[in-house]
Amino acid sequence: MGANPLFEAMGNTPSMAQLLQQLKANPMAVLSRRFNLPQNMNDPNAIIQHLVQTGQVSQEKVNAAFQQAQRMGLK
């Protein structure tokens, strides 16, 4: 199984469990470390759309991250 594209994009945080915990606690803080996001944006779908539209993340990486989440039982 390959590495998670979102995990890679976040700068290879030491563990997936730690990243997941940080994302659950404060998603904007975690995502803002790597991506340029408007401060008032808090809808997950709007964030994904913004990242794809601005070229910060490819649609292929989004799809791969969703597939990985499904395999892990997160979605």
C-alpha cells in the first residue's frame, strides 16, 4: 500500500495517528501549515474545492486520499 498523499503533503508528520488527532482537534491549524487557505473557510468541501481550484492539490491526490480514507474505514 502506498503512502497517503495528504499525509505526504502535510510534510510527513511522525505518525498517521498523530496527524489524525491534530486534524480532529484543529483542522485549519494543521492545513494552514502547508496550504494557503482563507481564514474564514471552515467547510471541508469548500476547503477541498479551494485547494484544487488554486492548484495547491490535484484532483488525483484528493481522490487518492479519499480512497485511502475509505480503506482505513474513516469515510
